[in-house]
Amino acid sequence: MMDSKEILKLILPEYLVEHFNITKVEELNSRLDIYFEEKNDYGNQLTDTQLVSKGFYPMTTIEDFPLRGKSVKLHVQRRRWTDKQTGEIIARDWNVIAEGTRMTKEFSEFLKKISRY
């Protein structure tokens, strides 16, 4: 039997489910807005580095596949960290948005495929 996290991975991009918390969901007429905040867990993955969370980058809004006849906007807030030893600002490199668009790569590829028909 699937748990709720596995079900979310079928609906939302997997990297968002794994590395972000959903902070808010709003249903506005024909649109669904889902807000994500990156988890403060990057330092756990880098054993040689001591990272301190230093807030967030500005929120990015991305279009994703429609759900139940509603357009979907994903509002993503990426975290940034400072390396305590070097003072360097560090962030995960999320390759979320298809180049030249404001859509997830998966949604962009889907639209390209159906436009050929």
C-alpha cells in the first residue's frame, strides 16, 4: 500500500516531494497554487562541511501539469547556506525550470510532444 509521500510523487515533481516541505495550498477558481520551502537538510549530506542556513532566495513560480481541470502553479522557495569555514554561500543546483520557459521540464516536454500531433 502506498503512503501519502509516494502518492505525492505521482502528482508532483519527485525532487520537490523529497527536498521541500509544502507550506500552503490555495485553490483559486480554476487554479491551484502550491507553496514549497526547501528543507534545511543540505548540511546532513555534506559530511566535510559545516553549513548554516542563511534564509531563502526569492520565490520562483513555475507552471506544472493541470490537476482535475485546474491549472497548477508551484511556488518554490530555495534555501541558501553559508559554509562556516569559508564563508561561501552554497545552494543546491535545482534544474527545475525548462530553459526559456516558466514551466517544469516535464510539463514543457509534454507540451512539445502533443504539439507535434
